Amino acid sequence: MKSLAIILFVSGCTFARAREVIKVIPYPQHVKVDSGSNDLTNLSFFYTNLKDDFLINEFKQFADAFSSKVKFSHELQHSGLEVIIDSLLIDSLKEEGYLLKITPRKIRILAANKAGTFYGLQSLNQLASFNKNLPCLSISDQPKLEWRGSMIDIARSFFGVEYLKKHIDRMALYKLNRLHLHLTDDQGWRIEIKGWPRLTSQGSKSAVEGGGSGYLTQNEFIELQEYASQRNIVIIPEIDIPGHIYAALASYPELNCPEMENIDLSIQQPPAMYTGTKVGWSKLCLENPQTYVFVEDIINEMAAITQGSYLHMGGDEIADPLYPEFVLGVDTLIRNAGKIPIGWEEVLQGEVSPQLIGQVWHGKVDNKAGNKWINSACQNFYFDHGNYKDQPGTNNWCNKNGISLQEVYKQLPSDPDLIGVEAAVWTEFIHTEKRMDSMLWPRLAAVAEITWSEKHDLQGFSFRMGFHAPLLEQMSINFHRFEEIKWK
Ligand code: TNX
């Protein structure tokens, strides 16, 4: 009994100390702090068996930023930075896990593959930002959930490659791995489709009032995905059908039903573009055979330029007797194009394939067949809602109190079909990078932690977050300074 008490006391002590010393977000699964430290300014050697030029360069840059005497070594050394991939570790570390061991002479990262080494580096980046004199420690880490995501609506207001790359860098630092782009909506069409050029020559010229217009060329989209994939981020393109489609209907009026009864003409009439914020008033004409030619073309072109495994069909906020049949047809088209279909929760109303992933946003649809699902519950994860109650220029229809850090950090439902979380920023009122930043950060860091870490601890998170201010500033993030955090 006495010895048990001692063990509890000792481990409790280590735990408290680790939580104070290791201010990493998301908090790693296992941390042990040892005595001693490793001064990065003395770093001498860098050895790795990595073959990937991008990653080798990331590690080199990290090392060179602290020490001017780092030599690239072709064999193991007794000191320095050592990054090793060992595929035998796959059973214990899985796809994204890593081990990080810091001793007075060595910094060692071990992983089963590239993603793990990249995440080891992110933990190291954070630790080094707090103190160049690194504490000796052992970290063994891997994510709880596979889907750790951010969604940006670039349809209402366009955000281009430059901002999206910055966003990808910032996501990567917090080990987020899914970027969903809402590419089309009533106010604008944002991706080049070669077979239907007016979608962009006309449909990309507009935006919600005050928002930015424009589009991604296919080459830009491909380049962006490559940039993301180097940082272990998969981009998920969403073409929202059959609703939220006015920009396409205005660009190709022949897609409409006779008399355009698929559009609420009191809201807008083709060929004029739409700049308002109403939803649920336009849909594809599901009786028009041209609609199916259009949809199939778009899906095939999108599948051909999409590097990741997923295609998102939207599917939200629409009523039509042919809707369930339409969704099942699109589900099939996406699978035949070699991708996994995703849709907003409404798609789960009808029959869908078991491969389809549902994205829950208002929690009104029963996931009756037990499809995998992503949690984007609007009360907790709609970051177009204010950081606080009545924040000017924000939506509040789902949560009148705004979405505080505490609201984001709530316990997730325990359900084996839940694959993760995606926080969404809709851009009816978010038109500048500065505002976008302040809606995303630091709330997205809280999403990173609840999806990565087994142990949830809001107080610890808030404590650690305070120390991240210099890091966020270094990345030029215009983050929201929540009052409850003591920013350093
Ligand atoms: C609902 S969530 C929408 C979007 C709006 C958003 C505003 C979802 C699938 N549809 O079209 O932009 O609310 O918060």
C-alpha cells in the first residue's frame, strides 16, 4: 500500500511537471520529462535515412535556424539531430505517430513513415520556440482520430492560393491533416472546369456583397494539393449539388427547368449573378437530362485533378422528390471515378453506399446505416460564429452565445463511426485574411487537440496556448486574444 502511494506520488509529480514544461499543442499522448537539457545552439550533426527532399530540407532549415555549425552526416553520430524511418514501427506508431527523444547530446525522431517524422518535427518546432535549451524528454505520440480538419468557404468570398498555402503551414504546425474547400455556391464558382468554361468566365466574377471574387485554375489546384500533401494534408474539394448552385445556373441558363421553376426568381434571375446571403432557393433541375451530363462531367474532371481519396458532393439544404435518387446516383458516380464520396448530413436520409462519409452539421438526420461520419456540429465547430456573443459581422443562427474555446473543447460523442472533426468557416461576412485568421485561431488549435489527444484538459490547453502567442505572431496570424488566456 505504501509503495503504491509512492508510485502514485512520483508519477503524479512527473505528470504535473510535464504539463508545465511541455507546452505542445496538441498535447502528446505520452510525455516523460527527464533531467538535463540540450542546447540547440550547439547542434553539430544531422543524420537521416529520409529520402524525401522536402522533409530533409525542413529538418535542415530547423537545425540551421539555431546553430551555424550543423554538418550533414552520412552515418550515425553520438550527438546531433537524428531522424529515422523504420517501417517495422508501423504496428506501434501507425501512419502518423512518432517518438521524440531528447538527451543532453542527441535529438532523435523515430517514425514508421514520412508523416510521423514531419509530426515529430512539428513538436520540436514548438518546443524550440519556447526555449532553445530543450528539456530532456521522451515523447511517444500518435493521433486519436484520423480526421482533423478545417473547412473554408471560398465560394461566398474567394481566398486564393497564397492565403491557402499560409493556412496549410499553420494547420501543419498543429498536426491538422484535412483541408476541405467549399468551391461552389450561389454567389460564385471557384474551380476551373475545362468542359464548362462559363462556370468561371462568368460564374467566378461575382461574390457575396463585399467579398472577393476569382477562382483556382486546375494547375493552381494541383499545385496547392502537392503543397498540402508534403505537409501531410489532404485537400477535399466540394462541389455543392443539387442546391446552392445559382452561380452555375446563371452561367448556363439552359440547365434550368422550363420557366426556371428550380430557382426562386423573386431572389435572383439569370443571367444576373447573386450577391446576397439567402440559402435554399436554387437547385439543379432534376428532371432535365442535361443536368446529368453536367454532373457527370464535373465529377469526372474533379476526380481527375484531385490527388486525395475524397470528393465532396455537398447535398445540403434542399427539398426535391428526386433528391434521394440523385444523391445515390452521385455517390455511384464518385465511386466509379475512384473516389470516396462525402456529403453533408442530409445525404444520409436516403439510401447511400456504405463507403460514403456523412458530415454532420445540425444533427437532424439519423445515421441509420452506421456510415462513417465527420463531426462539424454547428454549435461547436461553425467558426463563422463569433468568438464571443454578439461579435460584430458574424453568424449566430446556431449558437446565440458565439463559440468560445470552452464550446470547441467539449467532449466528443463516443461513437466508433466518428472519424474526426472539421471546423467550418462560411464566408458570408468573412471577407479579409485578417478576419479569417481571427475566426480560425486559436479555435482551430483546440480542434487539433480534441482530435489528436486522448486526454482532454481545457485548463491545461488554455495554459499552454498562452505560450503560443510568439509562435502565432511569427506566422503573422491575426489571432483572437481570448480573455481567459494569459497571452505571453
Ligand atoms: C449553413 S452548413 C450552410 C451554409 C451557410 C452556413 C452559415 C451547411 C451545410 N450549409 O450554406 O453558409 O449555414 O452558417
